[in-house]
Amino acid sequence: MKAPHDEAPKGVAPGDEVPEGGVPPAGQAGGAAAAATKGKGGKAGRDGLTPPSWLALTFLLPALLLLGFLVVYPIVYSVIRSFFDADGSGFVGLDNYIGIFQGHDNLVSVRNTAIWVVVAPTLVTIVGLVFAVLTERIRWATVFKLVVFMPMAISFLASGVIFRLVYEQDPDKGVANAAMVAVHDTFAGGASYPGAGPRNGDGQPVRAEGGAVVGTAPVGAGQSALLPLVRVKPEDLPADAKPAAAPPAAKAGQLTGTVWFDFTRGGGGTLNQPNPGESGLPGVKVEAVRDGKVAGEATTRPDGTFTIGGLPSGTFTVRLPQDNFTASYGGAEWLGGTLITPAIIASYLWVWAGFAMVLIAAGLAAIPRDALEAARVDGATEWQVFRRVTIPLLAPVLMVVLVTLVINVLKVFDLVFIIGGGDPDASVLALSMWTESFGGGNDQGAGSAIAVLLFLLVVPAMLFNIRRLRQERS
């Protein structure tokens, strides 16, 4: 047992000096009491700053009611409605869900949705990564980022209208086909006169043969041939076309001739002869053929004349190949067939590449530069640094971007609706949901089933994203 004098007086902490008589100094006792009072007062102050639960619930109640009305109620109602028929009077069980995977149009929607989920997020993430890496190594990086990110400020509706014009079939209107036609004509050359051909009847110098036009009489080296054509549309005449001229004199080993539009405005002139006012046909391919083999070829000049040189002795058949009379190259059919879904994905890439670039660039800025420099000091090339160091360190950011885009493409509707124009080959599940419910199908049971399926597909990706963000914060 402790002696009475070993116990510290009330209000005195153990170890404090206490004078004889057990009475602490006035200042010391007052300090301890003040500390105790301060501690109680601080706790009371903190408790006073924390609102009661009923008050917090009162402030949250409007937001909770709005959330329930706009989110919870539609989800629950859609789940219930998906088990009923079109008018909601008959219970059909899982028939609406089974119907999603039946029928050609429904299967096309499922297939296109799978293509979107696999291709679009991957492509956007890769392009965003390339842009983010490049912006660290170029001048005017801020301007480049601004230009790439600018489409995010445009609505999907406006973007769809823009790319609907870009993919217009007419090269005079559609930018994509205008570029393709320009490249094609640069390398292919020549001109096209669709619908043109010889006159009908006997005694003509040329005749049609399997789509091509051939001379009726053999022509030997050192001679000339006349190849008159009719049914040439004025709009098909090139701007550099000149009046038709007589064939130039042929030398040894040469074959010359003229291809022209044998039509005189107002009538008159000599048939099957170049007359004043008649136009030559430039850019026409001409071949000298013997025994089914092409011995020489040439292209007509602006006045329609041509010269084929280097021919051996003997006679030849002059032929204008079928390519001269097919429709001119008009580019690709972007909004039809197999190209329509890739074309819409390309427009999605234009819109969302800036989003991926900004997030990945933020991740690049957070990478420790010491790790990159250490790899370079060890002799790694820039490609090895990028592949072995940068990519692994960026993996969490890349995963977040990829999953976010997956969630987004599962709901894509605007671009497909505007650019696709209702083409079944471009349909996706989100568009099918709208079509079944409001776009003419008038079957809200089937539309609700598609909506529930999309919800079930989005939830795992969303939970994965939330889990990833929480791991990064912890």
C-alpha cells in the first residue's frame, strides 16, 4: 500500500512538484483546471458544429426524392414492364429478352454493339495515348490539345450532321469521297464517258464488242484510224477538250488516229469525219491488239488524236477498252453496306479522342521522371522506355479511360441515328431500344427488355471503374 503522502493531490498530475502541506501553487492548479475546462469546451464546440441526423436528412430529402423519381423509379418500372407484351396487358415472361437475339435486324444490332464495344474504346484509347505522348515532344502542344479536344464541345447531334455531309456519296459534296476521287484520278488518270458508243448500223468504222469499242477494219503500222463516238453527255466532256483534229501523219512503226464526239450542233458536216465544231475526247485509252494481245497503247490528247509507237509490222485491231465507258470513280459508299459502322466509329473517334488524350496526358504528367531517366541511362531506346516503363505506369489510367469509353459506347445513339439515317445495317442496341419503344415499333415491352439488358451490361463496367478509383485514392 502507498503511504498517504505518496498520492498526488486532487488536480495535480503525477510527477508535479508539490510543496509540503500538499497544496500546489496557485498558478499550477489554475493551469490544470483551465486545461480541463478548455478540453470540455472544445468537445462541446465540435459537437455543436455537427448537425443532428434529422437536419441532415431534411436537406438531403429533395435530392433523394429527385434521384428516386428520375433514376430508381424508371429502372424498377422498366424491369417490370419488360415482362409484359406490347400493350402491357399480358405477361410474357422472358419472351422479350429471348426476342433480342432472334430475327435478322436484332442480331445485326447485337453484332454491331459488340463491334462498337471491342473496336471503338480500344481505338480511341490508342489514338489518345499517341496524341498525349506527342504533345510532350512538340511545340505548340497547348494549341494541339485545344484543337483535338474542341469536338467535345460539339453535341453528338451536330457531329452527326457534320459527318453525314462528310460521307456524302457525291464527291462534289462529300469531303471523304472528294479526297478519294482526287487521289484516284491522280494515279489512275484517263477520262470516262459513260454511255458513249458507236452509231448503230452497218458500214460504221467502229462497233461495240463486250462493252469495248473496236474498229471494224484492221489498221497496219504507218496508218491512221478514225474512231467516232456518239451519245457523249456534255457534262462528261473535260474542261481541257479541244476541237477534234485530223490524225497526225503516222511514221514507220506508228499507228495514229482520232477519237471524237461525232456530232455537229445545228446539223451538217460529213459523217464519220472530224468537222469544225466537233469536240475531241481527251483522256481515252486506245489499244492496238493482235491475236488477243495488246501490242501497244496510248491516251488521246485534248483534240482527240493519239499516237501508238513501237509497233511491229503487220495489221492490228484498234480497241477502246471498256474502262473508257464506265461511270467515273465516285469514291466509296460510306453510308451503306459494310462500311457504315466503321464510318460511324470514325466519327466517334473524332469526338472522343480529345477526352482520352487529356486524361492520359494527366497520367503522363504524374509519372516519376526518375524512372524514365533511369531506363535511358541503362541504355533503353525510346520505344523500350515507352513499352516497358511508360505503358505499365500508365496502366491504371488507360484502364479507367477504356472502361469509361465502354460504358459510353453501350449507350451510343445520336451518331448512329443521324449518320446511319435508320439503316438497319448500322443499328445498335440503344437505337433498337428507341425504335422498338417509340420509333414505330410501339412495343414498350421489347424496348424495356433491351434497356434492362443495356443496364446489366453497363453495371459491371461501372462498378469496375468505381473500384479502380477507390484503389487509387487509398
